[in-house]
Amino acid sequence: MLEFNVKNQIISRADSFDVVADSKGYLKATFAFTEEWSGDIIAIFGNGSEYYSVILAEGMCTVPWEVIKAPFFTVSAVCGDRITANAVKVNVEKSGFVEGKTPKEPTPDVYTQVLSMAKQPYIGENGNWYVWDAENKAFADSGTKAMGYTPKKGEDYWTDADKVEIKAYVDEAILGGAW
């Protein structure tokens, strides 16, 4: 939260809050005024070319998102017949948000990375299928003879439905915040 002190007509920052660009409805500002500031007090936020006025409620307001752009915005106040304050600069760091753009998955995407970690079964020297044991991180003898055996869909290899289920699990883990 941004904190400002207004003594007579001089406004100053009273916090060390770092502001990052492009937030909406998040950044709040609170003001403390000397006694001559009474009645409806309006905070004025500017970005150099446009200004936005916000009536303070109990000395507090939400900063208009339109001004929260790098490299800075300004804050001032006015009240009564026209008590004004100077403008103070609030530095703003660039954000990683890009308007209208959806971030692309890294190459390769997470789904491909998970699939690449799965090892394909093979036939061992003893004629049995060897399958990847993720817990022990090694291939293990399945005890199933490869000769004359027809692999079973969904048991011995991943079906398209299995892949969809795995992708949904991975997406939930990532988007659900488990990672």
C-alpha cells in the first residue's frame, strides 16, 4: 500500500512499497493530512498526459490502473475551495505482463517434457518385457514374456485417452499451483 503524508501543501511518500506496472484494482493509497485539509479530498493521479481524480474515503483509495505504467506516475491532492498540494513521483517497475498476449509454453512444452521422461518398454535378454519403474528410476522386469504376447491397450502402452488424462493432471498441477 502506498502511504502519503500531506503537511500543509507538501505531499511526500511515507512508505517504501515497490510498485510494479499493469495491476488492476490492487494498488491502494492512504493519505494523512494536516488539519486544514477537511471535507471532500480528492487524490489526483497522473501519467504525464492524462489525470484521474479519485475521492478519498477515510483517507484511502484505489490507484487508477491507467496510471500504473513504467517508469512512474504522479500523485497530488486537492480539497475545499482549492487547497492544492505539490505532485510526488511514484516510480514504477516494468511488469512481465503483455496486454493481449498469451505466454507461449517453453520449447518443449511441459506435456512433451513429461512424455519424454517416460521410458518405452523393451524386451530383455530373458524374453520378458522391461518397463520403467519411476520410483526406482530404472527399468524392471515385468515378468511378462514378450514372445506370443499381445500388449494390452492401456496396460502396456499409453492410449490417446491416457495421454489426455496425463496432460490434464500435469496442467492441473501447474495451473493449480502444486509446482
